[in-house]
Amino acid sequence: MFLIAPIAGMFFATPVSDVFESSKDKEVRDSIWLTLFTAMGATLVAAIGAIPLAYLLARKEFRFKRIVLGIVDLPIVIPHSAAGIAILGFISRGTALGKFASVFGVDLVGHPIGISIAMAFVSIPFLINSARDGFMNVPVRLEKAALVLGASPIRVFFSISLPLAWKNVVSGLIMMFARGMSEFGAVVIVAYHPMVTPILIFERFGSFGLSYARPVAILFILVSLLFFIVLRLLTKNKNA
Amino acid sequence: MLEVENISKKAGDFSLKDVSFKVSSGEYFVLLGVSGAGKTMLLDIIAGLRRQDSGRIVVDGDDITHVRVNKRGTGLVFQDNTVFPHLNVQRNIAYPLVGKGFPKSEIHARVLKWAETIDIVHLLHRKPASLSGGELRRVAIARTLAMEPRFLLLDEPLSSLDVLIQYDMMRLLKKLHNSGQTIIHVTHDYNEAYTLADTLAIINSGRVEQTGPPAEVFQHPASRFVSVLAGIRNFFTGIETKKINELWCHTIKEGLNIYSSETCVQGSSIFIREDEIKFLQPGDPADVNFFDGIITDIIPSPEFYTVVVDAGANFFARVTNEDMKTMNIHSGDRARIKIDPNAVKPV
């Protein structure tokens, strides 16, 4: 009830016509597309490194492993505005990454790539932890059996470990994507413009009040729900 | 030929100690030992899943000690059915072939060939979750054979299968052996080992105690442990051994002497097969090796009874079902047993 009541109240308090009008607003549409695009980009690019890291954390014992696990969880526990400040110091023009991006004419601050970096920073623990749990549940004997059958370690990973951990990996990807989409604190510091939807909702609320912010919020919730349902359905057969 | 040379490996409190044996091409070699004897560890080392502390593994003259597991070409069927749960049976069997880059038609033909050999063609499109334990074991064997291994390593292949399926599996293993497949099979089951092995190695606490043809090993056990594995329970270690006339006298405990006609040395152990212990009727002549005692237990089995007689030490005697009817003996009765000195074998 505690979770449902505020959202249901918002839906009941907002006329459908207002939501429909918001969906025709180019600024709203652009921000939703930008949010989806940057969160998806952040998730897919981060997955390239995060999934192998999750596998290593599940399978290997090494010195300072507990420290690495603590670092992975760090973005969950630090305030996201502080995370935004930290990222800004990492991607601004004076930094190595900022200088590298400027070679290609890109200023990461205020750029969709910068937004993706901020989203990835705060949401990557969800992917790593979920994927690690999945890999830990894959019996090591199956991987050993594959090795004995002549498979290389890389083939064992892609043909045995990853498919068997797939359910957790997909859950992690969806959670990371969702967490990235909803991020406000870190993104607002890295890039107020172009506006992702959480910032647009904040701006509408600050400039015009609750009744102008609500339709955008509802539209964003509906789009988010639609995406998660589609993603779950797409992966359902694979998990079965 | 597979040559396992002086393999030693320490893992926690357990260690394999200087294990050596040879397996000829086409041989059915069985490693027999109780749980925790080091059988699985040894198979893992041969397959390359574990690295030994010392020793070598040589195949047809090539030292493969440091060859990586996926390059050894040694097939291992795990005890716990490691059939990949997300692949159907066909794709499981095809797994080692896909990595070798065969064309699809060739893979299909080979999968079919091994499925026919192992008699699982009807299972090819099933998922592992829908298979029984025996079917899973067959799939695991077919998948390993598909890689055409130099040696087929089997880790307790008949364990946790019901009796009828065990029989089918034994027939399958014999069929594979007859087709020329070299097999190294580890088990804790004496009957399984005796039925299948060309050569048997008894492993105990990480050490190979005796190697040879099963009949030879069980007729002439080299240690108490081997005797126990062979089902010999009348195994005694003398506190003193001395020659009296033409016989060797073993003092098992104060006042209990067993005579043997075979030459013994001081400290020899002796064993007596259960069917060599005879019950004397009142009035039967007795000169040496007769003992009076009390029947403490009568253990039935389908073919015979085992009668336990406490005559200062426990003697286990085998009595046929027919004899049992005529003898009319019961637990708690007094009994006199006799052992022919020729049946007392030194170890």
C-alpha cells in the first residue's frame, strides 16, 4: 500500500488529456528518447566489462577481493550528488578522459556520453552483483566437463557459464538500465542540458508547479513500464 | 599406453602417494577403493583438471603432464552427471564436435552414430531435466565418446543407479570395451570391479596397494585392506608365528592358535575364505584347527548364510541354504568349527 498509494494517487489526480498533451510535447519526447538512449548505451557498454568482472568475482579467489567487492558496492552507498561531483572531476576538459574526448570534438560535460557515464557509475553495482550471483550458481563441474570435452576457457564462458547465468545477468541488465533511467542526482551535475526526463520533471515542477510536472512523470512511468515488460517478455523464453 | 608415474599430490589432510600404474591400449582398468581413497583426485589429475605435486603422465610415449586440460584428448565422465542442462541431448553430444570445426552434416552423422552405439537415439531431442539418472549417465558417456578420447575415464559410472540399470550399464561398458575402447574406471564396488576389469588396482589412503588381474588379486590379497575389499572377513594378524612339525602355528591371541601348511614368516597375517570353514558334527574326527565357540549371528543372503562363530575371535563361515536346513543351528548355539591348514593363507 505504501508503495502503490503515491503512484496511484498521481494517476488519479492527472487527467488523461494532460498526459496525451504531454506526449505531443517535443521537449518531453526528446527527453524521454534521450533518457532511454543514454541508459541503454550506459548498460550495454558497461556490460562488456562488468559481466566478465562479475565472473571473475564469482570464480576466482585473490588478494584484496573483499576490497574490490566493497568498491563495487560504493556507488550504492554514496550520495548521488556527490557521485556527480566526482564524475564531473573525472570527465571535465582538464582531465585525461576529457582531453581524449576533446580530440574528437566532444565535451563530455553536457553531452549524452557524459550522461551515460554518470548513469553507469551509479547503476553498475546492480549488474555486477546480480551477474555474480548468477555465475556463482553455475556448478563448477559443468565448466570442468566442458574443458575436458576440449572447449577453450572462452568457449566455456560463452557456451556454458553465460547461458546458465543468463537469468541473473538479464535481471542485472534490466536493473542497471532502470536505475540509469531514473538517475537524477549525478546526471544533473554532469549535464543539466540536454535534459533527461528526471531533470525535465524537476524543472517543470520548479518552474510551473505540480500539475505541469505530473503528466510528464506519468508518461515517463508508462514508457518505463512498457520497456521493462517488453524486455522481460523478450528474455522469458531464454530463461525457461 | 597410459603410464602414470609416481604421482603425488597433497590436498589438505589427504595425499596421493607415489601412485604408479600402466594401462595398455584396449585394456579395461579398474581402480577399486573406498570413498576418500583418492580415486577421483587421481582421475582429475589424469584428465588435467588438477595439477599433481610430482610425477608424470605419459601417453604413447608423450609426456602430457603439463598439457592443458582441453588439449589432452582424455575423456572423463563425472560421477555427478555433468550433462549441460540448457542443451538438449543432441547438442550435448555435439558439444565436443562443434569446437573441432566439423561441418554440420558431419556433426549430425557423428552424434547419430554415438547415440545409436549408446542406444539413446530416442532421447536426442529431450532436455536433460526430463531424463532419468541412467539416461543422463548414457548421455554423458555418449558425449565423451563423441570426442573420440584416447582414454575413457569413468568416475563411479554405476553409482546411484538402480540394479536393473546397473546391469544395462555394465553390458554397455563391456560392449565399449569389446569395441577396443581403453577404459579406466574407478569404483568402490567389488562386484563391479571383478565383473569388468582386465586389470585391477586397489587404492587405499592415496596409495596403490596391489595391481593385477582381479582373480589373482582376490585369491592372493596382499594386505588386510585388499582382503576386506574382496569380502574376506577371516583375516588375522599373529602375535607370534613358529614352525611346529610340518605346520606353521599362528598365535592370534593368548590360547588361540591357527595352523597353516604354507610357509610363513614372523608377523605374517593370514586369511581364510569363508567357504573353507566347516562345521563339525558330534563325533567327527578333528586333529588341528578345530575351535569351539558360540554362534553369535546368522546372516542370510539369497545364495547362502553367513554364520558368525565367536571362538575367542570371530570366524565367518559360509553355509549353503541346503546345509542350513540339515544343520538346524541357531544363534546362541554352541558350535565346533574346523579349518583345513591348507586353507589358511599367509599374506
